[in-house]
Amino acid sequence: MKWGLVIANRAKRHQRRLSIEERLQIDRALSEISDDPLAGDVKFLRGTRGVLRRRFGDWRIIFEIDRAKRIILIVDVTRRASHTY
């Protein structure tokens, strides 16, 4: 059963600036997250309460999970850099 996705405005703004190929990559990763949010290279971020990141290539999806409502809040989608976290 798929999880619902809620994408924050910050993540939407970052996606709009990307090329079509990069958007397609991110859309595939978001689809995989909605199938199983803990599959793949997912880790909890230190110093946060329940915020996770999923790594795919040079990209990171920062998200939170509401298990009761089966909703995933996509906080940010960004390219990995020294200031990403």
C-alpha cells in the first residue's frame, strides 16, 4: 500500500530549478519512497527528531514520516554539498 506524499514549498522550489532529467530522477525516487519509506539508503539525521534522509546519487531527499496517517512529508530535495545538512 502506498504512502501519501506531501511536498513542502521549499522542496517544490528546488525541483522547479532542475533540468527535466533531474526532475525525472527525483520523481522516481519519490515514487520508491511512497512504496516503502525506509527502503534504500535511508538514515535518521543526527540532532533531529525523526527527520530522515534518503540518498540517491548526488541527491538527498529530506523527509519525515507520520506513521499513524501514512503520510510522508518531503521537507527538501537538494544536491549533496558541504552545507546540505
